[in-house]
Amino acid sequence: MNGIGMVHRYARALYETALSLDSVKIVKKDIYVIDKLCSEKEVHEFLLKQSKSFKILSEFFKTAFFPYLKSNLTINFLKIVIENKREDILITLKEAFTNVELKQNGIIRVTAEFCRIPDKNILTLIEKNMEKRLGGRIKLETKLNEKLMGGFRISWNYMQIDNSLAAKVRKLKETMLFGN
């Protein structure tokens, strides 16, 4: 199965269960703890290793994760993740959970990438244009990406507008090599 789709399904199930139990706030805090733990190099590498027994995984989670979590729902969720051998989804769970929460609230996450810090007027213009284009509220996030060389790239819901200098150079190169 697709990794992005898999983590999204798990995140959606966790969010919907937390919502029904009025526990979104505490589960969200736990998700941030899990994300912090997964960002540790040793934990990250361990989660991506292919051959781990259920017993080793269970013991690892009992010592490395469970003591830091506040919600039994989150702990039980992790137990299901371990049983299904899907521990690698934890690396991107925070992003997927946030996307599910935003979607539930009618907000679309939009990421704008720039090679340098953009002017506030540019950000306001992008935000207004994207809200108009998508027909609703958005949450605009920015990232710096020097590889763009100039311009910008906007991404949302697996869609993209690439108005970067790097994309224009790539297109010019393709035109020179292959015509059209």
C-alpha cells in the first residue's frame, strides 16, 4: 500500500476516535511527543529497520514512547500500529494528523516554498489568491528551499504550482533537447 495513504488512514482513524471521545487536544499533544521522539536519529533509524520482532518492538515502545504519552487512546493506537507492523508511519504521523484536523475544520494546508524569505505582501497575495482558487480557508506555511534559485513553488493536496527559476531552467533544457 501507498505510504502516504497508509499514514493518512491511520491519522484519520486516530483523529476521528479522539474527536468522538473529546480527546483531540491531549492526543495532539501526544502526537507532538511522538514526532519529537521520532526525530531522534536512533529512533528514526530503528523505526525504518525492516526486521524487528513483535517482542522487540513492544519492549522498545514500552520504554521509549509509552512513559511520555498522556492519553490511553494514543497508547492503544501505538499498540495497533505495532501489531500491524506499521511503525514507520509514526515518522510522518504529525503531518498527516494535522492535515486531517485542518480538513475537518474546512481548512486546506498550502505550502509556499521560496529560495529566500518572502515579503509579507507577497505572502498576503498568495494567501488571497489560493483562498479564491480553492474556494475556502487555507493555512499558508512557508519553507525556504535554495534549490528553487528564484521564484516560488506552491503545494496543496498533492497538487503543485511550480513558478521557480529551477523549473523554468529545466523546461528550457527539455525544449532545447527534445523540441516543442
